[in-house]
Amino acid sequence: MNSVQTQRLLWRAGFFILFILAPPLDIFRFDIPANHFVILGHAWTLGASDFAHGDKGVIPTASNMFLRGFLPVVSLIGIGIIIAWKWGRLYCGWLCPHFSVVAMINSLMRRASGKLSFWDKETLPELQCDGTQVKPNRIWWLAVGIAVLGFAFLWAVALLTYLLPPKEIYSNLIHGQLTPNQLRFIAVATILLTLEFTVARHLFCKYGCAVGIFQSLVWMGNKRGLVVGFDRSRAKSCSDCDASCEHACPMRLKPRSIKRKMFTCTQCMQCVEACEKVQEGGDQPSLLRMLDGHCALDVSDRDFGRRPDVPPDCFDCRKP
């Protein structure tokens, strides 16, 4: 694991912990009984109830709605657009708690079956050209089952704490006193998440996640945004490789393709790391490299017969 992947692991682990602890610590949640958000320990209201009871006038209420409602939402969307425009699905690959579960289940399922998904037609090589060695053993199916059920239940409980007082939920859960509605929510959510984590986790990331699709659409509009580039001038160097870069991709993409076919790339850079390991055996630089600016046109503008003219030093390993 190189420094980039170590950083990703730390960021994802930290954000996953934040995702679970945000409601109990009153960092962020929506309190349904109180009908308002709780942010950093404070009730985040728009003042509509005060206006309805005649305690506030039109101007103070409108000002409060603008400052506490409209402005934060627009700012959040604006920041999201800027990040996605430059770096695509950066949130997915570096922070998203769902993607963290996807990556973990991928790893466990490969140890159990040699595949990253039930839908993969062929098993991956036990020993790859990048040095990755995984010998499938059915005993790992037990770990897959525990991980799927465990994370599904954890997610179900966490989601409920974003809607109802966390202290009440965890207290009822520990003492076995969940209300019928709380029990139904956790049971149904656990079942649905178990199915999703087992057979549809990649499909959800690609086509079902609104946040992910939004990032991809914005990113596709910027031909100079960060993207995985393939040094086609040295394509012959791939002839002896087993496509380790494709095996490394948690989203099951083909990194040597054009940008349109990498619509759901999460900028995890695992394909680049795999190629680096393959090429270092022959003392050659990686054929894959993260490109942006004019160099990114080699991937984003190469389509329907177009062959963009990009500087030859785009794949220079000495270039920062």
C-alpha cells in the first residue's frame, strides 16, 4: 500500500467513524419529534413556528430562512460542484462510508471466491503481475456473511439515529425495548442493506446514488478535470500483463479506456498503483497516470474518431 492508499484508508476510516458518531454527539441529525435539525449541539430552526404563532415578523423570519436554510444549502451545493468539476467523484473514493463497505466486502469476497462480485464472469488470477496474491478459500464466506450482516445492521441503526434521538435508540436497543416502529425500521433497513451489500453494491454506486451521479455529471462537463490517463505510446508494455489495473478497480472499470467509459471513476488511484507495481519490475514508469489540464484531453476528448494533440511530457514520470 503506497502513501496515497494509506491516506485514503485514514480519510475513509475517519469519515466512517464520523458518520456513526455524528448523531450521538449532536454534530448533525434531524430530530423528528422536535421537527428541526440539530447541528453542533444547537437546534437549527427556520423560525416558521415562531412566525405562525406571531412571535416574529415577516422580515426576521425571511432573514432567518435565508441565513439558515437557503444560504447553507446553496453553499453546500456550490462547494460540491467545484470539487466535482475538478476532481470528479472524490467524495466517493476518499470519504463515502458506503464505498468503504463496498471496498471491504470486495476484498472479503475475493478471498472467498476469487471474484469481487457475484456478477463477475471469471475469477481473478491468484497471483497478479502487480504482486497481489490471493488464494480463494471458502472459509472466507463466513467473514463475508458477518461483514454484510454486521454493516447492514450498523447502517440501519445509524440511519435511525439521524431521525430520532440517538440516546433513546441506543438505550432501547441495549435493553431490548425498541418500539414496534423502531424495530420495523431497523429490521427492514437491515434486510434491504443486506441485499444491496451482497448483490447490488456496485450497481447502487454506479446508478442508484444521487450524490455519486451528480458528481459524475459535473465532472463529465469538464474535459480538463482530473482523470486516469493511459500512455498509448507504450501500449505494447501491456501485452505481458494480466490487466492488474482492471482487477484493482473497486468499481469494475477499465482504466485504459476513455473518460466516457469511466463515468463512475472514484479517483481512488488503485489502478495507477497496480500499474506502478507491474512496471517497477522492468524498471519502467507506470503507463497509467492521473492527468488534468490540457493533458486530460487525451482521455476526455478522445472519442468518436477524435485524436487530441497533447504534449508528449504528459506521461513524464518526473513531471509533478
